[in-house]
Amino acid sequence: MSDPMTVLVTGASGFVGAEVTARLTAAGHTVLALLHRNGDLVRNNGRRLTPGPGSLTRLTGDITHPGLALTGADRRLAATADRIVHCAAVTDFGLPQDRYDRINVEGTRNLLALALANRTPLVHVSTAYVSGERDGTAREDELDLGQRPGNGYEKSKLAGETLVRKAAADGLPVTVVRPTIVTGATRTGRVRDLKTIYPVLRVLTRGLVRTVPGHHDAVLDLVPVDRVADLVTEAATRFQDAEGHTLHAVGHELTLRDMSDVLAEYPSLQVPRFVPPSAFSASALPDRERPYYDRVVSLYAPYFRRRVHFDDTHAAAFSRRPAPSRGRPYLRRLLDHCLATGYLGPAPRKEPAAARHDGSTHR
């Protein structure tokens, strides 16, 4: 356990931010939680966050404003922070670019101004997908290689992380944590926020879009929210070991072939047909499928064509946590939870364990 300290956490009510806040207060630290409005912080398990043995102080502010729109008293309190953990971001897809820029870029710029003014060490939560549209291995020490972002979210996170790197060059102590696709809890699959991959899973497994552009060997990396929160918290509490590093918070890799095979194990779920992007035409989809493709599936199309592996050499050496298991068992846990809650329809009948082994390819 590190000595008790005060940590300013932006986005403290968010999916990752609430779990980081819970871990910090459980370790005896004081968290200054920057929130848009007062209210309960809810953890991924659906329970209200009860701090302890550390303490929690709510600060009402807005990262899109200079000074984070803090009152004078709250600004002085924020200046006492020993660390800043920047989790605040808009992560939804398909939004106007100016919204991404306002929150993920200008919000980061405003946060950096506060950090630089007080020389407060910063843990910045970015995304591994700043790597953009590429195949091969994306390394932790790479940033802007002239890559093409897959969407407006990735473009804004690349711009935000570029600002962070510039601040580091100007002398700000910085660590960057880059999660992949953040999903449900490691052991249970439980998830508070049905975002990231979940909306497209719902559309595909209900048969609302049956043909999707994608490579069968394209790779999805699904990282449990608890794994991300553990790494971010550890970076804040062991900052002297993490400083100057970029850490990939990787999870369970699975290909689109893996996804198809696992979906085929569930009689109640539809299995989409993945076709090479060069052979796909959205205009050829049936009229009833086209709106679902345009509003949901098209936003995730870049993730279905990338054959990318995220190197986590620095993160593995820093955290020394066990490597994630294979992707298929974890995807089953996510699907089981979504079925149990009704998100993907009724839960399937229980099958014998032997019928759900890792190598299953039956349809």
C-alpha cells in the first residue's frame, strides 16, 4: 500500500472512472471526484459507491471550460491533489466531430493547463485504437505514425494524447493508459454501461443485419473494466514506476471466426455472415436491414477489418498481472450476462459443459 494521497479523478462517475475511484478510496486515498452534477457514483455491479477507508469529495465542474469551471474554493482544493487521473471522455460512436473535439481534445487541453500550473503528475486514459486503421503490431511507444483514424472518436483521442505527450515534453510527469474495447467484468461478464461493442452485438445477434463487411481473421481485443481500472489505479499509486510509460490495457483477443463460432453455440442468437469488405455493398442490403447497418453496424466496421495485435510489454512488466485468457470463454460470459438480463433476448437452455468447449465450430 502506498502512502495516503489526494487524487483528482475526472469522469469519476463513468464506467472506468467509478471503478478507479472505488479502488483508490478502498486503498485509503482521498478522491476529489470531478462531476458534472452531484449524485451517487454507481459501480459496475450496480451498487452505489461507498468510499472507505479513504474519503470522497465531489467537485462540480466541466472539463470543456477553462479552469474546469470550478469555483474558487474547489480550484484551491484541486490544487492540493498529489495525482490527477483523467478518465473523462465521450466514447459513443457516430457523434458530431465538434463534440468529440470539445470534450476529448479541448477538455484534455483544459485539464493539462491545471496539471501544468501545479506540476501535478497525470495518469491519462486514452485508447489503444489511437493506432488507427492498420494491421500488424501496435506498440506502446508509438503514437502518430500518419495513420488514418477509424472514426471521430479515435481522431479526437489521438489529438488529445498528442497534447499530453507535448505536456510531458514540457516537463509534466505523465503516464498514459490505453485500454482496448472496454467490456464487462472478468469473472461474471456483468456490465453497467451497454456501450462499445454491445449495440452492434445486439443488432447482429437479433438478425437485424445479416451480412457484415469484415475479415474472419480480424481481431477484437475485449478488456474487462476491472482489468482497466486495476491498471489505471496501479499507475496512479505506483506512479514513480509508471512515469514516462504508455501502458496498453489489453484483454481477451478473439477473431471474427471465434465470434461466429461462439454465437453459433446459442440457438437463440443469429450468426452474421462476414464477407470481405471489398465484396460488400451497403446498398445491396434488404431495405429492412439498411437503417440498422447505417445507424449501428457501419460505426463499428473499422473494428471488423483490422488484423491488429496490441503489444503490452511495458504494461506486463509494470503490473506483473497474469495474461488474459483466450477470448472465447470470456465472450461466452459476456453473452450469458446479456441474455440473463434480457439485452439479447431470453437466456438459452443450459447445455452440458462438453457441448461448449473451446474448439467448437458447430453451427
